[in-house]
Amino acid sequence: MGNVLGSLEPKRVWNFFEEITQIPRPSKKEEKIATYIIDFAKKHGFQYKTDKLGNIVVRKPATPGMENRVPTVIQGHLDMVCEKNADVEFDFLTDPIQPWIDGDWVKAKGTTLGADNGIGLAMGLAVLASNDIAHPPMELLCTLDEETGLTGAVQLGTDLLNGRILINLDSEEDGAFTIGCAGGTNTSATFMYDEDAVPSGSVAYEVAIRGLQGGHSGIEIHDGRANAIKLLNRFLWTITKTLDVRISSIRAGSAHNAIPREAFAVVTLSPSIESLFKEKVEEFDRIYKSEWQSKEKNISLKAETTALPSRIMSKSLQKRLLTSIYAAPHGPLRYSPDIPGLVQTSTNLAVIETRALEIFVLTSQRSSVETEKTDMANTVRSTFELGGAVVRHGDGYPAWQPNINSPILNTAIKIYKEMTGKEPKVEAIHAGLECGLIGEKYPGMDMLSFGPTLKDVHSPDEKVQISTVQNCWNLLIKILENIPEKN
């Protein structure tokens, strides 16, 4: 594709970002973008190093006169969440993202944009490629597999970094400095697929709920957005109480940290109840439109004929699965008693997949309080174990504890006020950042996170605000110019 973003400022940042969008980089499949980073280092004559997992650090010496400043790390992650609308043909392993400009926003055509965290990587590369920015000894840390469990940060080598200040560029609100975040873990449930034969003479339908906003389960979980799995399950649970509708498969969601936007089920039934079935679909479509008219304006529930499947769930499995999902919690559990409006603990019902031998359900729990995170994970575990599922917890990751006396925070606040005449927002967030894990590997690291404004990340509506990229870039440059001298 052509140079779509070439007219935007700052040019060097947008040029790198557009190059990044052309490189497939799903979580756990970051080989191509890793090669791009290493080729960049070689082209510019920079030292680089990788750890056993494949995290990369690229080093650039200080500019003249800045040699005695504290070595500083810019950090971002290489992978992106790969979500697309169901009617979009797109292969995230091979196809380039198609960015486009809509007023003050850059969006993608039918897919996630990958500004999370491509725009942060682009800024880091632009700093290293520059010859007109004063900066201390610099390192660009590029981590792997952030989106599916912060794997890169979990396995980060302890001999990779020399820097003592870390600037994470994975935040999503212009004018906000993040100094803490929640910890998280995943809980999965597996139901063995007990099957029955499809009754002869049956017809099949695919039931689909579409048009939801979805979003990031850390950033938007407080916003009261609909969960496609919960709504589809509510319909199926209700209709199977009165009609002999049998389920063959259910699928929804693709990432633990994305609120599912669409959900699909293949069901079978006798032709004698088709009209009643269609009436129920229309009834629930009206119910959902009425209930969600102000929050989910494009919601729809539809059923269309499809090929007859080769199997259906046993009645026992169908009941246990639907009942478990109905009972499973989703959304905020508790808000912080100390920070108004901040979600303290939440859970996201994220993914359901029907596989050859099993039905797999994935959920994600977050909390800034470790004991509440464990409690929420155990609540989810208990719900699915009551339904006969085998439940497993992931390793999880720790919270990043705020440090209001951080020297880099105080420097950033001073610069922001000088640049804008405003007070910045200083906050802890419910989303997960890699800073807590990096801080564990490098004790005493002074850390700060900020970035331009992004909206609807982890969904095909993802967008980055052009004007705030310029703001963030100006701020980053000024901070680098003012990194203090070593003690």
C-alpha cells in the first residue's frame, strides 16, 4: 500500500508506525517484527542484544554532553491484539494492516490497528534514529507476547538492561502519567465434549450476536459494555428451557484481555418448531436492542440456516455449560476505596471455543490487591467446577505499586506544566502494564508510563488521536533532554 500516513506530524514517528503496521505481529508470532527491529539496529550501527526468549534491547550512546546522565530505557511491546469483524477477510499472519485517516484519528479498515503498542515502538525507534535530539545513554526494550500474559516481561533476562530509568510508552490517555497498575491472572475451564447423534430430519441454524463495542478488559471494563458470550448464552439458556433446541458448537472471543464483541452458536432443531425458534430470536433481538439502546447502538441477534453439523452436545453437557456460563461473573467486582472511579478488582469472560474433544472457556481476572485477585479467580473456578469442568489458573503477574516520590515522575510533571500550563493526571490503572514485572527483574528502576490517546483498543474500532501523538512526542523529547545526572 502507499504512504497513507506520510502527511502527519511528527513525520519520523508516523513513518515508523506505518512501516510497523505492514508487518504481521500476532502474539507469539513476532518473528517478522523482531527481524525488523534487529535490521534497524544493524542499519544504524547500534549494539543490540536478545535474551533467551527473544526480547530485544537496542542501545544508542548518549549525545555529546549527555554522557553523564542516567541511562534511560524506552520500552514497548512487539505484539498486537488481532481482532477483526466477522465479515472481513483478513489473515493476521500474512496481511498488512490498512490504516486510514479520519479527521484527527488514525484507524484501520475492519481490524485492530495495532497502535497498542506500535505507536510506542515507533516513538522509540524515532528517538534512536534521530540526530537532533539530546538524550542520555539510551536503550529501546522491545518485549514479546505482552497481550496474552506479559510473557516477555515475565521471562525478561536479568542481564539485558543497563538503564536505571524506564519510560513505558504503552499508556492510552494524553496528559496522564501512569505510576501503577493492577496485577492479573487467567482462569480457564475445559468441558469434555460428550456428544449425541443429530436426530434425523433436523435443520441447523447459526445464531449470531454482533455489533457490540468490545474493548480492552482493563481499560473499558468499568464502562458497562455488553459481553457477547453472556448475551448469546442468555438466549440459548432461555430457549432450551422450552424448546428442544440442541447446541453443536459455540465460539466467541480471541483474547483474554478483550471483551468479546461477537458470539456464534450452531444449533439444531426439528422443522416443526422452526417458527417458534425464529419468534424467540426476534423477541430477544428486540429485548437486547431495548436494554442496550444507549450503550450498544448496533447490537443485533440473528439466526440463519447453515449446514447440518455432524454432532450435538449431550443434554447433560449442554445444561452444565449453559448454566456455568450464566452463573460466571463478568465485570467489576469492587472499586477502589481510595481512588475514585478506579476499578480495583474485575473479571472478564473472554473466550469460548468448541474443539474436537472439548469446549474451552478462558477468563481473565485483574486486581491491584493480590488477595482479591486470588479470591476472584477462585470464584470463577468454583463456578465452572460446579458445572463439571476441569479448571486451571495461569501464573499471573504482579501489580505495579505506585511511587508518588518517583524522580522521573516529578521531572515529567514539571515539564508537562511548563509545556501546557496544566496539571497532568497522575494515576494508577486497572489495565496491566509490564512495569511491575520489569521492576522485579531490575530492582530500583525508576519507572513512568505515558502515551497518546488511544480508544477502543483490542477491537476493530481501535484508533489513535493524531494531535496527541505530537503532544506525546514533544513531551518525550523534553523529558529525555532533562534526564538528571548520575549521582
